[in-house]
Amino acid sequence: MTNAISGSISGRTSGKIGTRARWALLSACAAIGWSGAAMAQDSAANSDETIVVTGARALSGTKTDTPLTEIPQSISVITAEEFKDRAAINFQDVVRYSAGVASELNGVDARGDFLAARGFDVNQYLDGLNRMPSFVYGARLEIYTVERAEMLRGPSSTLYGGGGAGGILNAVSKRPQETFAAEAGVTLGTDARKEFRFDVTGALTEGVSARLVGLARDGHLQQPSQDDDRMLIMPAVTFKPGADTEITLIGLYQKDRLGTQTYLPTSKTVDAPNADVEIPFDFYLGEPDYNHSRSDFYSGTALLTQQFGDAVTFNSRNRYYHQKIDYQEVYGYYYYEDEGVAYADGRGRRKPTRYWYFNRAKYDNFNSDNNLNVAFATGPFEHQVLLGADYTSFKEDKSEGFGVAPSIDIYNPVYGQAFATAPWGPNKVTKNTQLGFYAQDQIRGWDRVSLVFGLRHDKVTSKVDGVDQPDNTAWTFRGGLIVDVTKGVSPYVNYSESFLPVFGTSFAGVAFVPRKGRQYEAGIKLAPSANALITVAGFDVKEENYLISDPTNIQNFLQNSTVGSKGVEVEATWRLPRSFELTASYSYTRVKFLENPVATVVGDRVSNMPEHQAAIWGAKQFELGNGLNGKAGLGVRYQGDKIDTSQTYFIDPVTLVDAMVSLDYKGWNLSINASNLFNTRVYTNCNYDTGASEGYCYLGKDRTLLGSARFRF
């Protein structure tokens, strides 16, 4: 039998691994630290004890384990196997084939993961808790620690408080399993990538199971002078002292030693008139020995599920993390020091103005979400009433500096020129809290009709350098209906609101205020079989206090607009475990400014948001005989044109191809996985300054080619 939402390691017992060896492996988990898990899930094994993720249920939509066909909202589930097959590297990569989601908005920018759904930013959650309640440099989520991801589209504040109008992308951590399973693997790939990873889980004793996940990576970013190194350890333990109690603890340490990725001028790249003027795609406009991003991330997560009979369940999710970041970079800008100089080679200006910036910060964050789920019936209606409260406390202690750096000749660069740096002044300390209370009634009637109603109140406080900022409070509401009009056909409607506290300050030290949004959505879910789901959705979303990048300062964000989004999405998934899988999607999203301090901006497209996107991925497994099995997959992704902030510069559409092939034999798996197989040049986010006749673009990822060998015990 298969389990819809459990882990992905084969649990096959090998005669070569004895009881003592297993005990030693698992005891290492407890010795290093305790683990927490994702939201509560059931686990089940096949006859060969292999656990398969099928993505037919989700926890994010209602905070209860619910079939997708009973949730009146658009949700995608992406499994860890799909991460690997499609050569995903970072968290933002996992939604490349999901309808309506624009991923990699800043390309290979190493500061974080940048993605949007239905034209609005997506907040990143881990195990139902907001992972980064502000824009935090570094410490990106390592997807090897994740079982699956759930993309919940549209405003979701009734349950989550900290969810914007685009929705949330919730990752579900790997959790301990009671059946012994282990794997170890190595990967070699482009960008000088060398990686070793392992994952071991099983029972330590009756009622206690553990898991230990580890990874070590050495490599380069796309621009080869910049490191991409990581060390990570994630121990986990689950206690089940009785049939009604489950406690899971997670510990995580992640050490990243990275460089930074710089932006490149349009006149010397995408708009270069000839090859003589064009600079290489991996040209580095920063300072190789100055630019870096060094972060240390520590977190502890605790999850408790306590049942009181068959009708009442208490759930508690809690996480504390501490992060240190040392980020500094030199980057280019629109103007040139040699403007107007005539050169004999005819290649024109070549000494762009450069700036230095540093950010040295400490972040402390605590999240807690606690709810009581009460099930009861009233006549033909079955209710699940959820009553809960969540709390977030976020502190940022930051030192920043900014100034002019020496220029270089991009045709004959000489790096290493000396320049002085200094902070603006004393450290800036920002403290924010959010307290929310929520209630939800999830109703099922006649085994055909599902209704969801929810209400929430939030209060947000903020203090900058000891000075209290105005409190922000809000009520948010949600209502939805989905009806199984016949077997496998379920139309739905919903209305939802969002309230997103934006912690932190602008470049000028002004505290951000919460963003507020609302959505109308109608659609239909078609389930022609238990392994297939087609979702068609139309939506109308509006958000106030919209956050945009400052076109005059790459390091800054502005908050001064109202934005509306209308569109349609189609997504189809078909998964037959150990046989065939297919994912296809199309979306049209029109995002424009409804209000802006500059009257001429009203009606403009929002920058860096494609209107049309389409993708299709298929993979097939084959039995080759004598215990040898194979798998091959191929995918195509299309992203339509995008426009810059000035509304004068367009980024061309792009079509990319991904592929994979693998062989399995007696516990061994050998695979080759590729994204952007044909090494198409991609420019993701461009801004153009008409006064300078110059623009700057973020680079998209070039070809990723990964060769992996893995052994499952």
C-alpha cells in the first residue's frame, strides 16, 4: 500500500546491516540533537516497505490532513522525488512546473529564494511556521531536508496570519520513521559541484524513532570565482509514549560559505550589438576577494500532537532560530566613469560605476502555533472546528554600510584595488511581534459538499532602535465551498483575505507596514482517477501596501502602491507510483498597478511578472530485467515576456528544457539530471535607466548537470 504524504527513503531491510549497526546509526541522531517534524502525518509502507509520496492530500489548505478534492482553493503538491528528477537546487526551483507561480525572479541571486504566485510574493513556511518573517539574507532552505512542498495560492491569513496575497509555499521536513531505512549518496556536477549526503531513520526502541540527515557541499556559484559551500546536520527524534501522544523534535545546524552574484549591464550582454562588445555571461563585476555571504543558522523545532478520544486533538508547533550573517559585495550600477570617452576599438564606455555594500546582522526568531481540533456532527453535517492562536517574535540587530567602490575596465579587469568601508552608524535594532487568534469550521455534508469558514484577528507591534512604531491590527475572513457534483467533478468558489506584517525597515530606516489583500476565486477540480487531478481556476486578487524593488537602489524596497491581479490557471498531475508521472500547467496572469503616487504609473504592468507561463513534465519507469530498472524524464518550461519598472524595457520570453535518466539495481541508483539542458541564456529581472541609456539584469541559471550515485540500505 502507498502513503500519500510520507517520506521517500526505501525501507528495505538489508541482510548486510545488522541490528547493532542500525542501533549505532540511529543512536547518532540522539547524540547530535533532537528533531521536530512536519505537521502530523500518517506513515504506511508497501509490501516491500518502500514509501511513496503521491501528493493527493495536503495540510496547508486547512491545517488538517484533507484530500485536495475537498479543499476549495488551488493547491499544488511537489514531492521530493520530483525535486531530484528535475534537478532542483534551491527551494525556489521546486515550483518550476506549478501553474501561476513565477520562480527564480532574481535568477541566481544568492541572497534568498524569490518567487511569486498570481503576481504577488510568496511567503516561505516550514512545517506550517513562517520560516523567514522578514527579508533575511542567506540561510536558504536545503531541499534535501524536505519530504515535499505544498503551494497554497492566494491570501491565506485566516490560518497563517503572515501570508501575503500570493500565498505560501510550505515545506514539510523529513521526519523519523519506525521502519529502518538509510541512504548515502554523492553528486558531481556543473559549477564544480561536489556533494555528499546521507539520511538514516528507524526505531531506537519501542515508542522512540529517530532520523539523521546530513550534507556537505563544495562548489562554485554560476560566476566561478564565488564559492557555494554548505555543511548541514539535521537530527530528529519522535516519541510516542502512548497511542494518543506524539512528540517530535528537530534540530538543525546549517553553515553556508558563499560568494555573491552580481548584475550585468544590458548594453554589454543582452543588448550588445556584436560579439566584440559583449562580455562573457559569467563575467564578474564584483570583487572576487571582497564579495561573500557567510551565514550560520541554528534552529530547534518542537511538534506535539495530543488526542483526547476520537473527537478532540491538540496540535502545537514551535520553532526558535538564530542566524548570523556576514554579507558584503561590490556591484555595478547604471552610470559609467568614462561616459563620452572615445575608444579606438569602438566598443564604447567600459568603466561602470561600482558601489560597495555590507550587512552584518544577527536574527532571532520564535514562532508558536497552537490549535484545538474538535470533530462533531449536526444532522447530515460533519464538522471539524479549529480554534487556535499563533505568536511570532522577530529581532534584527544589523550593521550596514554603503559607498562608492573603484571602477574596473570590463574588457581588461584588474581586481583588488583598495577601498575603505565603514558602517553608517550604530547598529540598527528592530523588534517585531505578531499575535493572532483564529477559528475555522470545516464542514462536510452528505459526503459530497465541503464548506470552509474562517475568521482571524492579528495584532502586530514594531520597535526600531527602542522607539515604538504604531501598532497594526486587522481582521481577516475566509469562506469557501466545493461540491462533488458527480464522481470526480468538483467545482468550487472561495473568498479570502491576507494580512502580512512586513518586519524590518527600508534603506532609509523607515519601518515597513503590513500588506493587506483579498481574493475572489472560482474553479473546478477534476479527478478522473485516484492518481490524477486537474485543477482549473480563475482569480481576482488585490493587495494594498505592495512591496516593490527600488529602481534607484538595488538594495532597497519601496511600499507605496495598490496592485491588482486577474487571470486563469490550469494544472494537471497524474502519478502512477513506479510507472508513470505527468505534470502540465498553463497560466495567464495580468498584474497591474491600481493605485500609485505617480498617476502615470496607474494601469502599468508590474515589473518582472510574466503574463503567460506553460510547462509540461513527463517521466516513465522501465523494467529492464534481472533486477535492473530504469527511468527517463523530459520537461519543457515556457515563460512569457516581462517588463521593467520604467515600462520601457522588455525581457524576452524563454523556453527551457529539463531532462533526467536513472538506473536502479539492488539498492544502487545512478542518475543524470539536467535543467536548462541546452544552456539557454536567461535574463530574469532587468531595470533600465533611460537617462543613462543603460540597464542591469539579474542572470538566470545556465545549464545544471548533476551526476549522482546513491545506495539505499
